[in-house]
Amino acid sequence: MTDIVLKDIDPILADRIRRVSQARGWNIHDTILNLLEQGLFTCEAEVSGGFNDAEVNVLSDAINALKDVPAGKGF
């Protein structure tokens, strides 16, 4: 696994990480990995979130097609 070194971490940030670690019962290594992963998912969603135009059109066509399907008798 690749090592990552963080230098000059703000003491408040370090304390926040320690508090999450204690609250979750995780060691610092696992805490930082989990926080990085969760933060990365959030950032990726903000960057690539939503549908592109082609996907919107396909989804809209599918929804319109479903409106023409007769109602079932239920379960």
C-alpha cells in the first residue's frame, strides 16, 4: 500500500480526526482512510453528479413509455 505523509496539519483538524477515531473505536490509520474515502466519494459526486443530456433524454423516454403501460391488478 502507498504511504501518504501529511505535513503541518492544523491542530484543530487533528483533534477532529482524533475525536472521530475515539467515537468510532477506530485506530487513527483506519479513521484517516475512512475519512479520505468518504470525502472522496462526496467530491466525486459533486464533480460528476447528475445525468448528462443523453441520459436525461433516455430516462424521460422510459418514463413516458411506462405511462402507457396499463395498470396491473396488484399483488
